[in-house]
Amino acid sequence: MKFSKKVLKNGLRVITIPMKDNPTATVLVLVEAGSKYETKKINGLSHFLEHMCFKGTTKRPKATDISKELDALGSQYNAFTAQEYTGYYAKSDARHFRQIFDIVSDIYLNSTFPDTEMQKEKGVIIEEINMYEDMPNRHVQDLIMKLLYGDQPAGWNVAGEKKNILSMKHGDFVTYKKKHYLPEATVLIVAGQVTEQEVLKEVNKVFGKVPRGKKVGKIKVWEIQKKPQALVAFKKTDQTHFVLGVRSYDLFNKKNTVLTMLAGVLGAGMSSRLFVKLREEMGVGYYVRAYNDAYTDHGFFQISAGVDNKRIKEVIKAVLLECRKLKEALISKEELNKVKECLIGNMKLSLESTDDIANFYGGQELLKREIKNAEEKAQKIRKVSAKQIKTLANEIFKDKKLNLALIGPFKQKSEFLKILKF
């Protein structure tokens, strides 16, 4: 799939992915602004700002002005905030491209943050935090970050703390946006039945005169770990949800493709080692996942599952045993090829819609400033050897790198620390 990249004089990067046979178009704006760019006092502001951008602009003063216009186009639209970026998008019939482009760019550039809407939205965000805390399979992801990185931005909750949300004021949004929502820190992506000429015409009209600024950076993550760690959160649940995590490598590391393969051996598909072990053989849980979570200056490899409370220790031991097997023996050629084709097939299936394609290309450009298409990524996966997987397993699967976050009817972490060894 071909794409084009243009950089405006103000630094805005524009990615166009023409898809003449796709009837839709997606407009996505990604900006380097997330919880890692916050201080402790304003933790949660990036996410709150994302909510407030839909509450009114100079052109569309009320939230309903935005939603009604998008709904009238039959559009799907939303926004999202992560540690290192925030995104805004709309997807519609391709014939509405100019309209959704105008709305998304208006939200990004001209939000007014009405005070009455801000006060109401505080309640919405607090309930969002409550919702996630009531979802152990989701909340355990917050706990593993807290365990791994502690009291620094990488260890804070993206949604922030409730006390922070309640104390935020209009000026906080204005100041933060001026520091971070800058053209040189932004990528605009359009995918679908559009031409580069059409896209650049709209981009130059709307973004061409937006001035550069001076982007404020983020604090580098620090990591110190000398022995296994555990964080146990007591909750009366019918299942225990856990994440086993080991420190790995950042987004730029050349070993990431091998990490993807390692995760695939353990958790890709219903024939993966962990799925077969936990679900088919032991019958202890419904889901199990394995993947590498890579950021610009750190990363960790994680295995997560929700299992029978009574068998949690047995499960953790079984998972660690499967990891140890990868340290000790090469996987077979048959398994190696199966995992490769599973990962490549799933990647290509995930790129059928314009919004997924926009995220695929835009995410790479924003964080890495280089783009590999699906076939280039597939070629890298096919080159991974069984020896590379075994070598990498020995590098990351070490006791001193091991971390366990857990939510369930347990109060003592000491009983779990005893079993945290490969």
C-alpha cells in the first residue's frame, strides 16, 4: 500500500494513504501529548483535555454542535489518550472527507474549554476512573505500570488522580495546549478514497499559517530493579487477574521483531503455548495474552490472564515454566513458521479499514519518524530464527527483571514472591 509524506514549513507532518477501492475516509490527528508530559500536580490533564476538545470550538460553540454535525454525516468519531500521544479522528463515507476534515481540525485547533462544560466533565472523568477500577482485567494494567515505574510519569495513571481532576481550571488547559499542541509535534493522517492533492489543499488552507512553537519535552524514564517485585491489590473477585512483566527494550530497539515472535509463540492464536496450557490442558481461565509494550525510552514484555482464584499460584508456576522452556530449547521449524504466518496474517487482517490504517502509519511516524508498510514488517518477521528467540528469552527472562501485578482476594504479596523465579 503506497503512502505519501509531506512536511509543511511549520513542521506539521502530513501522511496520505490513498485507497481508491475503499468507500470510506478517515482523518486522524496525532500529537505528542500524553501523561508522560505531565507533572504530578497536573497528572490526568492530557486525558481531560482530550475530553474538553469535544465540548465546543469558536466555530461550533456547543458540544452538540460537534456531535450533531458528525452524526448527520454518519460518521464514527472519537479520541484517545496514552502516555506519549493523544489522537482525534473521524471516519465517514469518502464523499464527506472535507466536512470531517474541517471538524477534526477545528476540534484540534480551536477548542474553547467552556467552564460550565469543564465542571460537568469532571464528574464524567471520575466515573470513567471508577469504571476502570471496577474492571480488574483493565485495572491490573495500571498496577503493573505503577509497580514497574513507581512515582514517575511512566508509573502514573493516564486518567490521573481524582483530586487532580477536581482541582483543574480553564487556564490549565490553555497553558498545556500551548506547550504541546504544536505543528512540529503533530502528524495529520488521511486514509481512504482521497487523493494527495485533495488532502494537501485542505491541510494548507487550515494548517498552513499555524505558527511553530517550542515543544516541551518529557522526563526520561529511570529504571532500577535488582530482584523480583510484586503488587497485590485485594478485591473480592470471582477470578484473579494478573500481569507477569519483565523489562525489555524501547521502541527503537532492533530486537523488537524478535520480541513480537517470542510473544507469538506464547500467546498468538488458540494453538499458542499459553492458550493450550492454561485453557485446553488446565482449564483455569478464558483469556491469556502475551505481548511487548514498547515506548520511546523503555519497554516491558507482559503476560496477562484471568484465572481461577484457587489455582493462581499453580498458573503462575505454569506460565513461568513455559517461559523457561523457551530459554532452554529451540522451537521447531514447524512452530516457527506457524507463528510467523499467524502474526503476519493477523497484522494484514487488522489493516482492512481506513481508521486502522491511519493509526498504523500515523503511530509509526509520530513516535519513530519512519514508516514501514505491512509487507516490510512481514519480511522482518519471516527473517527471525529459532536461535534468536532462544537468545532473547535468556536475555529478558531473568529473576531480577520479574514483576507480578495481581488483583484478587489476596492480601499478602510474600506468598507470591516465593514463586517468582524462572
